[in-house]
Amino acid sequence: MTGGKNRYRKLAALLRPAWQSWTGDVLIRRLVGNASVLLGGKSANGLFSLAYLALAARGLSLEAFGTLILVHTYAQSVGELVKFQSWQAVLTYGTPAWSDGRMADLRRVLWFTVKLDLMGAAAGFILAFGGVAVAQRLFGWSDEVVPLVRVYVISVLFMATATPVGILRLLDRFDLIALQSSLGSFVRLAGAALAFLSGAGLEIYLLVWFTATLISGSTLIGMALRELRRRNILQAEADALPAVWRPTRKVWRFVWSTNFNTTLGLASTHFGTLAVGALLGAPAAALYRVGRQLAEAVTVPTKLLTPAIYPELARLAARNEIVRIRSFVFRSALMAGMGATVLVGGLAAIGAWLLNAVAGPDYVAAYGVMVLLGVAAAVRLWAFPLQPLLISANRAHAVLAVHGVSTGIYLALLFPLCLSAGLAGAGIATLTANVLNIAGLLILTEKWLRRQRAPGTGS
């Protein structure tokens, strides 16, 4: 016994310096702290989401539930397709101004990104409304569903809230983001419960989903405005109003690159659901959506590190602290990857039981694609800091190129694999694309870090 205790003490003595170094890193502590704040909201959001999906799945037929998923995903996809990821511009160009106390410059950045949001919202609504007839043919919607879809696409106007997200992240108000992130899901849960208990049909569920989007988007905008006023960033004096910012070609390149990069990201998320619905029918889309929801739910704790890391990397990149960037990225990736791997392993072990418990026996058929999507998410999380780092370093165009190649491969695989392997084919296509995307980002990151090495940087 004494020998065992001595060996334990020696092992603890060996590990203690490494542990103290890890936990003593102020960046890691701040990253985990901000992610933990978001986790509170996202945990509630995840539970609410599972609950309202379970109620809708049990309250509607598989066909009707699939139609609900396709209508919502159609509006969401079109809205995100054209909207600018202006929150990234807020962080990249607003962080130096905020850190240096240059409020006039910060207001100019915010005014520019607000205009981007407004343009994206208008374009999204016009495109979504005008594309309903095409969507009807693709997804086989009945004539009774089409008027509902035309009303539902109004919700696209309330999805263009990237600037408010960027403002709250810039000002470290992750607590407000956490609160708002669960609001829409709570509204859907409350409405779905009433619809389920009253035996309502598809129309009422669509109304619930629509209302939740409006409330969630409006609340986020209100939170951001309140925080700007509280910090005196928006001032009433005429000479303090934001001037018209004329962004350089470099800024526009960044804006378009981040926009296209996110658009490509839709391929493996919303577009995957739409493709499954078009190729395999609404019931298959319902199975895919439930499987994807559960796969994403188990990786939420580690996925929350992504929004939390952007402000930290933006600050480090602005100061060109290459040594700290390398250490921070490595430790963050290791922490997220190990956590995601453990969680996905648990999902594989109890996934069939979980699907039956959440949505019912008809949804156990989603087990295969759910596990594949979970593994794909874990792969992505092993390298989650790479894209935020490259975007913060104004390498968004390079990220776009890599993402474009991996998305092209995903689309090339998706259609034949879905037709030959069913739902599992969609999961295989996603996993393959994620592996290729991460490999490309690793190469880009290493090249960028090597180029930044210079005398005086501490490298």
C-alpha cells in the first residue's frame, strides 16, 4: 500500500506543473469562462430543442413533421444564403477601435455592418418568396401548404441579426447571448406543448416556429442596442453620429469571403436536410433532422468554444503574438477534440435508445446517420480554432478556397450516396468533407504562422 501511495505522489508531482501551466493560462481560463456562460444558454436551448422536436414528431405524422422541417429549413437556408456574416467584420475591425477607445471608428464599422444586415434581409425575403414555386416542385408540397410557406418566409427578415451578435461578443456580453439563444427554443417548446395537447395540425406548428423566430431576432436586436447605449457608444450629438464609412477593397474582400464561406457551410447543414427531402422525401428529411439534432446536441459543450474564441484570437492577431497564438490554438483544440470524442462515443452507445425515447420507434432508423454526423462533428471540433484564427488574421479568402473545394466534394458525393445508401450516404458525405476541410485549414494555418515569425515576436 505504501509503495502504491508513493507512486501516486510521484505521478501527481510530475503532472502538477503541466496542470498548473494549463489552468494558469489566462486565455484558456477566459475562453472556458465565456464558453461556460454560453453553455448555460445552449444547454437550456438543447433541452428545449429536443423537447419541442419530440412533441412535434409525436404530434404530427412523419410526413407532416417532415414538411414542417422542410418549410423551416427552406426559409432559414435562403436567409442565411444571402446574409452577410457581419459579426466577423465587427470583431475583426471593431476590436482594435474598441481596445484603443476610438469610438468614432467603432461606430463607423457598426453602421457599415448594419447596412449589410439590412441588404441581406431584404434580398433573403425577395429570394425566398420568389422561390416558393420551385421549392414546391422539389419537395412535393401540396397546394394547401404553399400559402403557409409564403407567409412563413417573412421570418427571413428577422434572421439578419449578425451585427447584434458581433456587438455582444465584442463587449463580452456572452451572458446575454446565452439568454437569447434559448429564447426561441423556449417559445417553440411552449407553443409545441399547447399544439400537442390540443391535437393541432401542421398550420399551428408552423405558426409557433414563425413566432419564435420573430421574438428571438427582435430580442437580440434590442439587447445589442441597450448595451451600446449603456456604454455610450451611440451618442446623440450630431458630430458624434457615425460618418459614412468607405471600406477599402481589403475590407470588401473580407466581407465577401466570410459571406461565401458561411454560404458553403450551409451545404452540410441546412442544404443536407433539403437534399435528403428532395431525393428521399419528407419522412427521410424528418429522420435526418432528428438525427442531426441529437448529433449536434452532444457536441454543444465543445462547439461553444468556437464563438467564444473569436474575440481572443482577434486580439492576439491584432498584436501579432504568434507564440501565444500557437499555444492557445493547440490547447483549445486538444480540449475541444477530446471532449467531443468522449461525447460522441456515448452517443454511439445509447443512440438507438435515445432516438426511441425522444421521438418514438419510427425514428430509430436515423441511428446510422446520427452516429456518422456525430463523428463528423467531432472531427471538426479537433481543429475548431483554425478557421477563427485565419479569419481573424484576414485570411478569410484562403479559408473560402479550402471550404469551396471540400464543399464541392461533399456535393459530388451527396447525391449518388443518398440514392445508393439512403440516409447513411448523407452522413458519409459530411464526414468525408469535414476531414478534407480540416486538412486544408491545417496547411493554411501552419503556413501563416511560419510567415509571421520575425525577430522580436518571441518566436
